[in-house]
Amino acid sequence: MNIKLLLQEMLDQQASDIHLKVGSPPLWRIDGNLVNFGDDKLNTEQIEAIANSLMTDEQKKKFKEVKQIDAAYDINEWRLRGNLCHQKGTIAIALRVIPQKINTFEELHLPQILKTISLESRGLILVTGTAGSGKSTTMAAMINYININQNKNIVTIEDPIEYVHNDAKSCVSQREVRVDVDSFADALTNVLRQDPDVVMVGEMRDYETIRAAVNAAETGHMVISSLHTIEASQTVDRIIDTFPAEQHSQIRGQMASILTAVISLRLIPMASGTGRVPAVEVLRATPTIRSLIREQKTSQLRQAIQSGGNQYGMQTFDQSLLELYKIGLISMESALAEATSPTDLKMSMDGIVTGGITPGGVGISSTGFTKKKQG
């Protein structure tokens, strides 16, 4: 089976990912769902041939040693992020297509306030969500927006490099873990010697990386990174809990000082039946937010976000879902399925004024979404 033919079919089907393993037909992920491509099951020889076509000699050696590998690939006009691993003694492959073009906030249907957040001069911006929720794509859009609007020295640290940035107004240097640097933590420890204005860290995976990112932000640089957390309050607690208990008070104070924003993402099926749109929770480090973090009151962050829409451009997930529903992009069923407080959201949808949810005032970055509410 030819990998190029598989990839072409993948693009034709508008799939985001492809999964290949022995004993199963190829699987596409389309709008978040896995779909079989035919009934022909892949055998060991086919999988090994595809794996060998994807790896360099050095990668083959490493794969043999550690049994798994992450890498980015360029095949004709496609750029892919891939993971090769072993399961049941055979090779399994997961590939994700990375668009050559970096989409704008408008094309991604992201809130307009992200433009303002992207151009902040210092601090820590965290983009969060589950795997496949659009974190890398959102960070790429932010770096691209900085690149075309400001004269900055931007350094990205990625594993692997996904979106490729060409210099516009800014100078962009992209460093790949295990190719250009040994680890995220090592790269962050030395990045200040490169005179950066903006540092993008693909993912804060461990204590050493988180500590180095916090330290870099504390020196007055802008640091943008991602975490696998589902909402803003959980994100703050996750970072603090990474550190030893005796350091929690100190880290809480540091986070209160350096945090600029938390952008949390969930992809929701569109009402049209094809495609997905992001519901986005936006926290900005207002004086109130900083006080809540410093005073160990993160349980109150959601309420502070909800009330900070008009003045600061913040919104909760439920406010985002309500807005997406009101303009007809998502169905009531999809909104309620993803809601933090489904009862309050349903009452708001029905036009009942509650103490719970009002539109967030953030707005989607698109002039095209003016559809009336469905149904």
C-alpha cells in the first residue's frame, strides 16, 4: 500500500488523522470520528514498508532502540506529524496532516481578543485543551500574527516542528527537540542567550520544562505554551501542583505576576453536519484574577471570567457555547453536551435570565458568521 495514495485519499476525505496497524483497515479521523477506509486489512509487510518509507536511517536506529518515535515529515506537498510505536509486537502508525498554510484567527473562528493577547509584550500565555483540540494550530496562528505585525525575535521550541514560519516583520527561529536541542528544558534554559522577545514552547510536559518556562516569563519575555488541561482554573492548579508542596506559595505568587492569559479549546460539531468549530474559554490576568490566584481561590476563577466579558474580553466555555448557538454554528444538543452547567445554559438558550450565563462579549473573529439561530 502506497503512503502517498493513502495521504491523497486522506485529504480528499478531509480527514485530520490516519491510523494504520496490522490486522485493521486504514482508519481516518473525520470531524473527530474514526471511519474505516475500505475493508482490506493491513498486514505486517505493508505496515513495515510504510514505516520504513517515513523514517531516516537515524530514526530507524532510534525506533529499534526505544520502540517509538515522534517526527515530522515532508512528503510532496504534505507536511505530517507522526508517531510510530509498537503494539502486540507489530508497528502502529498515527499521522496528522499539518496544513502548509497557517490559518488566521478568522479562518479558525477564534475570538478577536486573541489578537490583543498575542501582541502583549511579556508574560505567560497558555493554550490548553485535550489532544486534537487545536492547541498547536492556535499557537501557530498567534505566532503568525506576531510575525506579520511586530518586529520581534521569535524562538520556537517544538517536538517536532509542525507549522513552518517564514520571516515577515519578525525573525523566527525554530528549534526541534532531539534535532537542534536535547530537550524542552535544555532549550529554555539557554534561550535567553538568543535575545528573544517571544518564546513558543510546543508543550510543557514535565516539571523541568514548566519551571524553565515560568523563569523565562519572569525575566520579562513573552512565553507561549500548551498544556493538556480542560479549563482555566484547572490549568493554574496544574502548574502549581507540579512543584513541591513547600514551593506552592512562591509559585502561586509567580503565576499571579506573570500569567497573561489562558486560552482553553474544545472542538464542537457544526450544526451543518460537517466540520467543527472551537468553543473557547478566555481568561486574562486582570487585577481580580491575579488576586484570586495569589490568595488560593482558583475555584472562583470561572465566575470572575464570566463577569469580565465586556471590559476585558473574557468568556467561559458556556458563554462561548451560547454565542456559537445563537449565531447558528452549533446545535443545542452539541452545546449542552459540552457545557459546564447544562441547566443554566439551557435556560439561557430558552431566553430565561439567570444568574448563570450571559453572552461573553468576546466575539468570533469572522465577518461571515451571521446566520440566524436554527430551529
